[in-house]
Amino acid sequence: MTQYAILIYENEGSYADASPEVWQTAMEAHGRFAGQVGEKGGKILGGEALQPTTTATSIRGDVVTDGPFAETKEALGGFYLIEARDLDHALEIAKLCPAPYGGVEVRPVMDTSGG
């Protein structure tokens, strides 16, 4: 099994004034996703939701700036680290990942073990 990151990019503004019901619906969708990963034969190794980009600090060389490096319509809002048989399997799983205000990116984790 290979490790893949599912990176969730969405329009942050869609959640800025979200009601408790919207948040509850999102959490339920992610709970369903976690169950579906196992049903598909994959495994979630970890993952987290991220605070908004307004809380970010960017570093380029020796320059430290508040906020994200670039203004974008969609921002990285969270991620899952999964195990899947291959890229096709990871894509099958990622298609189930909730991202109603954007989309997801799938990237294989680089093996840095040197062996």
C-alpha cells in the first residue's frame, strides 16, 4: 500500500459566516467519508482541518509575512493522509471526499527513507 495526501481546497468565504447547521452537515459528510475509505479498502492514517488563511504566516527566505503567500479563490483547508493500493485506488477514494465549495488534490507521499 502506498501513502497519498488528499488536499482539500475550498473557497474560505463559503464558511466565513456558516451556521451551526452548515458545520454539522460538513462534519457528518467527513464522518461518512471516513467510513467509505474503509469500505473501499483504504485506510486513513491521519488528517486535520486547518484554520483560515488569515491565521497563516508565510516565510520566503528570511522574510516573514502575516497571511498566505498569494491571494487565491480556493485555499488549503485541510487534508487526509491515506493508504491506497495505487493511484487509481487513491483517486477512487478522493472522489468521495467532501469539498462542496472547491475540490481536492491527490499527491503521493515521497519515500524519503533512502532505501
